[in-house]
Amino acid sequence: MNLLWQQIPWLVAMGVLVGGSAFFSCSEAALFLLSPQDRHAFASGSRTERIAADLLLLPERLLSTVLFCNLLVNLAFFSISSILSIHLQKEGHTTAAGVVAVGSFLVVILVGEMLPKCLAVMKPRLIAALVAVPMSAMARMLDPIMPLFNTTVLLSRRLLWPRLAEEPYLEVADLERAVELSTTDAALLEQEKTVLQNIVALSEMRVDEIMRPRMRFRAFRPPVGLADLEGRVPASGYVLVSEPESEEVAAAIPLDTMAYLPREHLEYYAEDVIYVPWSTTAAEAFDRMRERERSVAAVVNEFGETIGILTLDDVLDTVFRQEASRSQRLFRQSPIEPDGDGAWLVTGMTTLRRLSRQFDLTLPHTTAVTMAGVVQEVLERLPLAGDRCRWGPFALEVLTAPDHGQLRVRLTLAPNDESAEEGATA
């Protein structure tokens, strides 16, 4: 018992230090888990939330502060643990010395690292606001010595890799070779090649080829309440908020980041959308979304009217799905289905890019990007069920043309000796 009382000061010091380790681990996880939407909300939130947002404006400074402080705390903890173990061993308590050594390691791993990070993952916004003030104070205290660490890192890099230089541009062939060398699994290699091809295709694909058309979503004028949703979750995953005096989309509420939905004033949780012209490429739109830290882009025509929206999920679906299509994404329907006797059923949202790839044909020049656009261009009016026309190598028959639904066309390859003149019949 006397031995235990003698070690209490050491144990108290170790408890304080493991608490400090837990604090810095929890702070790191909570602050860096904040999404772009959280940071945007913090920037105009309470005082502590604004401090957290300011810390994340310089993530390298914040990370250096966390790692340096955590390193000091852990070094002090294990130094005391070693001193205590050596003292116990000299007193002849070998078993107790071993328990202290092993127990110290487990305590740091469980209490100082795993448990606080699990708590931070569960409540990142709450914890980030709580730790913002002390972390900001620690960062300011370490600012005078941070240039010394940065210089040390730079010198180490120059000494170890003196001729390492960044490539100004990375060719697609370099990416393909990197993929081939990264794996020996044939199936995985094929998937990676598909993803790579889809990424490259974004630079050639217009944003109106993958956007959600205006007729496929609804925008609510503020104030927006839970009752306005009528118990339905929007397919896009966002509640769209329009301008007060028009139907143009102004903001979006990301539902997947909200633990619960308030009954009134959902617009308070909305983030502003960015605006991109219909003729821009999907890659350019994605770059703007990433730079502005936005998840939704409103696609506008030459008159500034919203004709669709593009979400981050739409871009990711286009990149990672082997045969991504809006028909599949919006209607759970294959864009091109065989219909027997050399015919195919094609949805109006099917892009001409997919059609060309499906039939390995060079299609006639057109300003349209979808099958619905081609039919309307050839008919020179809105299509009706039963309309038939010829376009390039295809004979087209409109099967369904609902006002607010999915246009469906029956497509057949026309014989080569058939007249190539494009026309329409009722």
C-alpha cells in the first residue's frame, strides 16, 4: 500500500498527459472531418465556429501544431512511464514494472488515440467548436518556431532528393502506365482502366450530357419547411432552394450531411450553388465545384435560365460506373435495350456519344447531344407518339412522348439503299 501511495504523483502526471494526447487526437479528427459544407456554415456561425473555420484556412499550420503537441505529450508520457518502471524494478517489483510498461502502451493506444477519434467521428461539428479556442492558442504559441521546422523539412528534402522535380504536365499515357504497374489483378486492372478512361472523357463531355434536366427536380421558394417535401426524399439527395422572386436555383441543402431535418426554415442549412453554362465541359464544371467547395452546380442556358443541375454524385457516378447513364441514374432504366429483329429501344436521355459507341458508327453532325434532341431537330417540333423519321443510318419511331416523362424511341439500322433523306411522318 505504501508503494502505491509513493507512485500516485507519477500516475497523476501520466493521467494528465494521456488526457492531453486524447485532446489533440480528438481535435485533429474533428477539425479535419469537417466537410466543405460544415466549413461554410462555420464561417458565419458562432465565435468558436468561426475560429475553427479560420484554423482550417491553413491546414498545414494546424496539422503541424497538432502533431508537434501530440508528440511532446506522448514523449513525456512514455518518459514518466519508463522512469516509473525502472523505479519499480529496482525496488524488486518486476511484475508491477512489466504491468506499467505494457499498460502504458495500451492506455495511449486506446484512451489517447482510438477512443477520442471515435468520439470525434460521431460528433465532428460539436467537438470542433469545443476545441477551436485552445487549438488556436496552441497554434499561435508555436508560430514563432514553425519556420524552423519548415526549413528543416525543406533542407531534408533537398539533401535526400536533390534532383527531384515536379512534372509540369502529366500525360494520359503516364497514368495508364501507372495503372498497369500498380496491379497484377486482371479484373482490377480493367476496372482501373475504365475509371481512367471515364476521367479523360470528362474533358470531352459537355455538362448538359450528364446533368439532371429541369423537369426532373423541383426547387422550393424560401421559407422551406419539412412539410413542403411531402414525405419524399429528392432523388438527387439535395433540397433545392430557388430565388425568392423566381424559379431559378440559388442554393441546395445536402440531406446526407444532416443528422435530422428541422420542421421549419430548411434554407438556413443551404449552401449556395455555382453557375456553369450548358456548353462547358464536365471536367471544367467539376473543377469549379472543387475550387469553390460546392456540391451542386446549376446549369444555365444563354439566357441565364436554369436548365438543369449537376451534383458531385453525378460526376462520381460518371467516373466510377462502367456504363454510367442518366436513364439508369434517374429512371433505373437501361438507355439502350435490344427489341428483337435488329431493333433497339432507346431512351430520350441517351447521349449520342453512347449511341456512337454502342453501334461503332460515325453519326451525322448535329447540335443535339441526346436522342430526344435529335428527334426534335429532325421533326422540327415536339415529338408525338407514332412519329417516324430517318436520321443518318437509323430509322426512328417514337413510342412514348409524355409531357413530363421519359421519351422512348424504337431504333433500327436502315438499309444502305434506302433514301438517306431525313424526313418525318405522322
